[in-house]
Amino acid sequence: MGKRKFLKATDPKRLERQAHEIYTSIKKAIPKIPFKTEVDSEEVLFFKGYNGIKAIYEEMLNSSNEGDEFLIIGARGGEDVSIKTYRNFFKNYNDRRIKKRIIQKIIMDLELKKQIGDYYNNLKFTRVKYLDQKTLAPIVIFPKAIGIVQWKEEPTLYLMKGKLIVESFKQYFDVLWKAAKFL
């Protein structure tokens, strides 16, 4: 018939040495792996649902530093779709943004002043101006990306990355900021 093979257990220390050798070789190889961590690449991404939107807001918050600005054109949030989800997420998000000392400037529709304007006016590192212009898809200008949010039953977010697009939207924001009014 066939030959039999007998296996014998080896000293666990030998396995530990092999694992350490593999770990050491990986650690040495990591610096040689070409990987670009800059967000200067240009790309457009699409996210669907609250979890997708939360993930992008978290990424933008985590990649921003003290003194950075989040600029919002046409703030309206999800208050007209899901008050509970909107308020819970953004309250926690704003608390962490403030802790990091990230500035937020918001241009909001005048009709929303009573609904959510007072809340934002009372936040540290936040300035709000108003325009008599209803916006159904707000634009969020992060330091390294632009987000266009569609607040609907299942919200969506288009994220555009690229230095030129961010600078262009910042210029657009500045023009609207000058036209908007503090109230």
C-alpha cells in the first residue's frame, strides 16, 4: 500500500522565531513600498446611505488640523428627512470638530434660521450667514475635498478630491460669503 508519514511536533519557540523573522522582513520592506499618502490625487467618489456620509465626514474630520476650515454652502442637513439621525450624528461630530478647533463657516437658507440656525450660531468656532436662497443639495468644502450631499430618504454624497477643485469652490464660497448677511 502507500507510505505513511509521521509528523512530530516541534518546539513552539521555533515557530515564534520564524514569525519574528517574517515580521522583521516585512518591517524592512514597508519603506520601500511605493505608497502616496497625499490627497492631491484627483478622484470622484459616490457614497450612499447614512453610513457612507458618516464615513466621509469622519475621514475629513480625522484628516483635518486645528485652524482648518469647513465651508458649507446651503446648509440644510437631514432635518427634513430624519431628525433623529441628523441631530445625533452632527451633534457628536460638531463636538469633536470644536475640540480639534476646526473652524466652520456656514451659508444657510434664511428660512432655516429658526429651525437649525440658532443651534449653529451658538457653537464655538462656527460662523453663520444667511441668504434668501433655498438649496436642496448643500456643498461642503473640506480642506482637501468637496462634498455634495443629497438629503433624501436614503441620502447620498458625491466627494470630489483635487487641489484645483477645492480652490475653485473656496473662491465661490468667498463670493457668496460676502453677499450673505449675519442675522
